Amino acid sequence: MTTKIPRAGTRYGIADIELTRPLQALPLAADETGVAVLLRRGRRPLGFFLVEGREPGTEVPIDELSRLVAEHAGQSLVDDVIAAELGQRRPPPQPLPRRSRPSVTAAICTRDRPDDLRRCLRSLLAVRDAAGGVDAFEIVVVENAPSSGATAAVIGGMPGVRRCLEPLPGLDFARNRALAEATGEVIAFLDDDVVVDAGWLGGLLEALAENPDAGCVTGLVLPAELGCEAQVIFERRGGFRRGCRKLRYSGPAQPGNPLYPAGAGIFGAGCNMAFKRQALIDLGGFDEALDTGPPLPGGGDLDAFYRVVRAGHALVYEPSMLVFHRHRRDLEGLRRQYRSWGAGMMAFVAKTWTTDPSQRWKLERLVWWWVRQQLRELRRAAGEPEPVLRRMVFAELAGGVAGLAGTYPRSQRRSAAIRRQHRDGTPVYE
Amino acid sequence: MELVHLDLASGLPPEGIPGGQVECYVVFWWREVPLGDIHIRPGDRPVTPRRLAELAARAVAPAVGDRLFRSGFRQQPPERLAPRTDPPAPLDELLSARAVLERAAAGGPIAGASSPSTTVIICTRDRPAPLGRCLAAVAELRTAPDEVIVVDNAPTDDATKRVAAAAGVRYVREDRPGLSFARNTGVRASRGEVLAFTDDDATVHPHWLDQLVAGFVRDDVMSVTGLVLPASLDHAGQVVFERHMGGFNRGFRPIEYDHGWFSRTCPTGTPVWKVGAGANMALRRAAFDRVGLFDERLGAGAAGCSEDSELWYRLLAEGWTCRYQPTAVVFHHHRSDIAEVQDLARHYSRGHLAALFVQYGRYRHSGNLRRAFVAIPRHYLRRAASDRYWRRGRSPTLRAEVAGYASGLAMLGYAGPARRDEPTGGRASRRAFLRANPFEQPLTLGMFYREKMRAIHAIARPGPVRRILEVGGGQGGLTRLLYPGAVIVNADYDRAFAHRPVNEGAGSHFTCADGTWLPFRDECFDAVTLFDVLEHIPDDTRAVAEARRVLRPGGQLLLSSPNDAWRFPYYRAFRRVCPTDAEIMADWGHVRRGYALAELDRLAGTGHDAAHTFITPLTVIAHDVAFSRLPRRVRRAAGLALAPLTWAGYALHRPSALGTETAVRWTKR
């Protein structure tokens, strides 16, 4: 089924359906032409789908909704019941030591976005309160080269939130600062434009309990709003979603995915990821030459995932570790984001080419795969009457070409210069 | 590789899957029912109990869903670009599902309605020790077979005979070497209605036989295959067999391979080998009666393999169904040595190629040649290129497979020259059809039957028709005359017709059945004929609905019956020499007079494509004389005298002109 790309001014509603409660018809507001549906049972996400091409102000009738739910979550529902049954059937576990769960730090890197940060912190505080108060986990906000006191004011109004400053502009400078300042065994990185779900911490802890050897846990990222064309386009093209099933990556190869682990895009997204802190420190933290803002505002997350997996840790994707992300609202911002994806991906390839020569052949095949993939996207976009989708694909392609054409070394020089300017020139981690 | 069987009914092991340096293959069961499997790579070990529960749930969910819900979890036969026809399961059932494992496996699937007599056939050649192990497992079957036959193939000593004697089973000897010879000898020697085959290097699960029998869920299921699991994975060769040659595992949900699947995949060469494995299969005895025995050019000892799949090919081509029933489990002892497995791979690809040639020789389906000369070479090239591109290292069996393919090319002769008398499934020529008028004095008194045949021939589509259901065909064989090359299933209420010659010829099958309750699946016939039968059936609405149900979309429904103009005798003047309406209807078994065309359209639920009346006011005179009480000699003389009138009526009649009976065709949309 292909529906045409949404027209300007498109709005979709977002429905969070709890399946333990009776299903009801989904009303659409007077300006909504579709609705994004998140299905959960007992708060656990089981499926996500878009209902599109509707008349505004109508509703999705209950029988159609039931069919869609059964189609998208049929197997997950059965999975879920069986897993619960098997859990009960298991002999009772050995009594665990009292403080068996690892300590967690949630780190938010932010730069001049006080409103977003406030929403994000509020949701985190709610999770923390539900988990037992201030001691449940640590919250650290890293202010990255702030231009005003607005962010500091927001943080000052929140109880039990640590603020620290990273004067060097660049996301990975900030992330490394957080890594240095945090005290938890596990550090979870969140972007300031996300809102965490109530089950976020539980999901993270569950993944760690199920996979004691995990070095990294990534989570599901869903849209917080689909209020304009740019957000709808982004979500329709896949957004940040990686599905509602637990995944686990480990070892040097993965059956059925010959590009693993070079194809690091499958692992997750940087706006919702957690690492074993010591493991990441041992690997040298984030690469500060990636994610330095324009011209190379991406790829730091991919690089970190890749190095964690290559170091022999398992990487786990956990859908219950759910956050809602506010996508870019303007088309120009979205275009820049796609460009940065292309650039970040290819800068990651260029970097890994030099740092991990044994994987070069996979990187080479990854580039070919990526180009073919983009051309396929372009062909699909060529069928659309509106040029907007074509622009997005072109942006990603152009970013990719730039990423291969020496952006990474340039960015390395740039981050070194920033470091020289601000400090004595030593990176936090090398 | 490590092999672990976990019974979910007794809970998961508290320690999960412990650490280890080798891959672990886990099969999940609920007591006797296999539900799913997973491979755990060494890098993912140890597996914590919580994650194991998660993995187990995901592995068994499809099979559990399939057993619990009417739809949403059906496994379709493998097919590229297959349309998904299975609607999702009802949401309320999905949401209210509790204790699913318990319920899914409740009572197992032991639900075979009928209990036919069974014969287990094991073919062996100089392997007394594995045979002994196999027979020991057969002796443990919960449902004992009525007969066990060991076929000793070209033995060099009497060791096999002694093993068979010790186990107390029937021993049959076949001196021509070759698995097909041995299997055919076993079939000929057997007495059961269902013949179950296993190999000497396999051991059967205690429920193997009853599950195979339970797999014959309908009359059209002629073959049931089951799940083959590795008995051990200790040796390198066994791992290579499972991983590089795909093993025998076809999953944990039943699959039905039917004629529809066959027709859709035929143009590219139907992948019949996916139906199952000869180490675990059962066939109705009737299957052999209908399509013949195993082809003796194929099979181990001859071309190499594929004698089983070639038989499935014939069954599917003739419109029957093969079912995969994963609850019937056999544990196969794969070869342990890599060299042996490579040898096997060579035989497999040679046998496969030979089977493609045989299938083409039999049916002229060009998909087989396409597969032999395009798809297989392309597959080898792609595999080699892809292994190289992804640096996977050379496949341990590819070279052997290519060698086997090359030697198989020598068997091109099996594709044979086309036989001229090959039935095409097309409509008979009008001349040949009308000449076959079975009525006495076909050109005078019996001329009315020629009229009927002309009308039926005129409305029947000329295109090839593979499989036809003839409802109430009796012993007339009209449908056989109309489509000489088709497979015809005659469903008649009267069992006495079963052994009439017309119902026992090649491609003709008789089933004792009620027209209002046809024992066939939906949409499995290309055409349904109801010639002179609807007026006999009290619940005519249901009979037509049933006929439509079993008809595939696009298929034709052919019908002839008296119409609303019918009366007997037609002219009052004949009343003195003829029985009355009521008498003749009672005599013929008619429960109603006839149908207006609009009434028939209403029954069929759609407008007709073609209609042709017959027995006109002129020709009806000879017809009424033929059924009058006049002495035979007088009737014949009258018929002769009336001939010019009858012929004139016949020649002048137009399809829509007044007649007393009508032949009609509808197409199912």
C-alpha cells in the first residue's frame, strides 16, 4: 500500500492504546488526516502503525481498528502471553542480593533549548519519583556552550538534578563531559527534545538483567507529535523506529546480516541509548570529531555502537525503553537532519576505514549498499508529484558524498582547534 | 553443535542455557508436540532464564497461534510474491487468550476421525544395526501399525532378514537395487489403506504414526509428510547437512500444498521437494492407484533422489493435496562425515535434475526445463558469487552439487519425446463428442440425447480444464466424453456406480458423496458439472452453493435440466400411449418439474454466460415416443418414420428458441 505523501499542513494524531482496556473508536480532530497508533499491553509496547489518508473530523471505526491491531500486533500478543506463562512456569529465582541492579545515570546534553529541556526533565523526574525518589537514579544535565542563563534557570527549578558545564561546543564534548561527571555504572544518554515513557527505566533495567554481558542498550523512539508536514514525512520514512521486538547483537558476525557490524544504523539512535560507563570509558568515550555541529553534526552514536560491539560487548535493543521524540518542525531543519545522517554515516565509514582495517571490506560493501538504497529511495520519490521527498533523499545523498570526501579529517582539525581555543588542548578521553 | 530438547510443560531450566564454545540448537516441545526451535550462537551464550523465556516465546508463538486461532497464523506454502490470504485472528480472541501453551497442545492433535488400516514400510540395504534401532522405535509407537514391512534391497547376506525376524515384522526381498524398486515392492506387498514410509537411518517419535494418519484431514489429501529433526549434531557432517543443505526441517506449522499452489508455481517449476522428505511420509494406497508407483528411474541407487517429490508432483498436477503435518516427528541420523555429506549432495542435485526431466517428460510443463537450465545454474553462480562477495568461505557442498548437476545432464533423455496421445485437457471436438451418443438408435429415437450433447458442447468452454467435479455423474460419463484429457471426480450418491468402467479409467475417480455436502475443499476444481441432476435434489439451493464453493474463481459451472416448458407427454394426443407427468417423474426420480432460466441464475447467484435450449416442440415427439408404453418394435418404427421431422427440428433449432430443457454455463467470479 502506498499512499501519497502528505500535503503541507498535514497533522496526524497520536493514539497510545492500552490493550488491557476495551478498544474504542479513534476520533480524528478537525485538522487531522491520519493517526499514529502505539499499541501496548501492560505498558509494554507491542506495535506501532500509521493510519493515513483519512477525512479530517471522522473516526477510525472500532471494527477496522480491531483488524489493524490484530494485523500489527497479532504475533506480539501471543509472544507476550507465552513469555509471561513461561516466566511463571519457571522455578522461583534464587534470592537476589539487595542491591543487585546497577546504578544508573541519565545524562541530557542540551544547548539553548530550555523549553524542550523542561519537558524532558519533568518526564524523567516522574520516572524517578515512581522508582523511589531522588536516590533511584542520578540525573545529570550537561550545558553545552550556553549563550544565556535560561537553561541554568530551568535546571535550578528541578530538585535533585545535577548541572555541569561543557564550554567546548559540540555534542560529543558534552557527552564525554557527562561520562566523566556521572557516577552510575550505567549511563543513559537522552537528547533534550525527548520525553521519556513511564516504563523507560524498567525497560533499561530489564534489558540489563536479561543480558548481563550487554555493553550498550538502545531503545524505541516514537514521535511525540506529528503536528506538521516535516514531522509526518520523517515518521513515514521510518523515523527512528527499530520495531517492537527485543533484539540482540553480539559477536563478529550476525546470520542473515552480512553488513553487521559495519551497518551500525540498525543498532539504534543516539537520542535514547545507554552504555556501561566503564566499558565506554575504556573505549575512549565518544569521538569528539563527530557530532561537532555543522559541518558534521552526526555519526557519534554510530561510532560508539560500533566500537562497543567490536570490543566484544553485546548490544541490546529494548522496545520498553521507550522515549518520544519531538521531530523537526520545519522542512529545512528536516532536510538538514537527513543531510547530517548521510554525512555522519559516511564520516563514520571514513573514520573506521582507518581505525579498523580488518573490517574495510565490510565498510566498502556498506557504502555500495547504502548508495543502492538511496537510489532506490530516489526512484520511489521520483514518482511523487511533490518535490519535497526528492529534496530529502538528495540531501541525504549529498551528505553521504560530503562525508566520504574528507569531512571527517576536516572535522578532526576543527575539534582540535576548538580544544586549543578553550583549554590546554587535552581531550577528556583519547 | 549442541542439541537440546526443552519441554516447556516442565518449565525452562533455572540456569537458562549455560555458556559454551559451540552453537546450540534448541527444540521446544509441549510434551509430545514440537512447537519451535532456535539457534543460539556461541557469542550469545550463556542465555539468562529471562531471555530464554523471551526467545522461546518468540520461537513457539507462530505454532501456538496456528493451533489456537482460526486465522492469522497459517503457514502458506513457499511461493514468491504470494498474496497473503489469511486474515488476522479476531482481536477479542487474541486479547483474551490465556494459558495458551496448555490449550494449544491440549489433547495434542490426536484427532484422526477415521482410523484406516496402516502399513509401515522401511526399505533398507545392508544396514542391520540402524535398522534394528529403527524397528525398536517402531515397536514403541502408541498406535501400533497393522503391519510393518521391511524391504531388503539387493542384500549381500541375511543379516537384515535376521533383524526383521527378531523384531517379528514382515520381510520382503527386492533384488533389483534401487530405493524406488524397494519402495514399490513394499507398496505391492502391503495391505494397509495408509502406507507410512521411514528410513532405516531414522527413529520415529511414539506419536509419529497417529499424527501422520491424522494429517489426512480430507479426502483430497493424498500425501502427508512430517517434521524431520536431527537425531544428533555431534559431527561436522551433520552440522553441514543441517546448515548448508537446509536439513529437512519445514517448520512447526502445518502447510497444505494444493493444486492452486501447483498451478501458480508451475511456470517457474514447482518446488515439490519442499513438500517434505521421504524419511517421513505417508500416502494413501489410493494415491498409487491414481498416479502410479514411484518412478524407478529415480531414487537412491538410480538417479539419486527425488522419487518421493516426483510422486508429489504427479499428485499435485492431478489436483490432489499434499499436507505437511509437523506433529509427526522423525529423528534422522545424518551422515557424520563431511565427505559422505558431499557425496549425498552430489546425488541430491543429480536426482533433482533427473526428476525435473521426468516431470517434463510426463506433463510437458516447461517450468521444469526452465528450472533445470536457467534457475539452477543461476543459483549456483549466484551462490558462488555471493559467498565470494561476502567472504563467507567456499560452501563445503557447492562443488559436489555442481558435479552432481553435470552428471545429471546425461539424463536428459527422461524428458522424452512428446507423446502424441498426451491428453491436453481441452474440450473434445464436436464431431467426436456427438458421435459418442450412448443412446440406442442415436439418430432417430435417441436423437434427443444428441440434442442435449450438442447444447452442452456449445456452452462448454473449449479451454483446457485440468480437474472437474461431476456431481451425480452416475455411469454416464458425459463429462469424460466432453473433456477426455481432464481429471474427473465423479461425486455420486449411489455407491453402486463406483466400479463401472467409466469411473475406473485413467484420470477418473469416484467418490460417494451427497451433492449438498461435498467432501472437498473450497476452490479446488476448474469446472463443476451438474448434468440432469439438480431436478433430483430436494435442497437445490444448497447443491448449487456447494458446487460454487468447490469451484475456483474463473472456473465454469455447467448445468443441464428440464425447464419450465417441460411436460410429459408434450402433446395431449400422446396421453393414451404415455405414462403421466407424475409417473415419469417418479420413475426418473425428479423432485420438481424444471427451472426457468431466471430461477437458475438466482440459484447460481450470478447471470449466466451461455445458455442453450434443446428438445424442441418438433423433436419432442420422438423423445416422447422413446419413453412411451408402446412396444419396442413400434417405437423403433415410429422413430424411423419421425426421423425427417426430428432432423428438421434439430437442424432449425436456435440456442434461445423454445425447448423443454436447457443447458447453462456460469463463470465464478
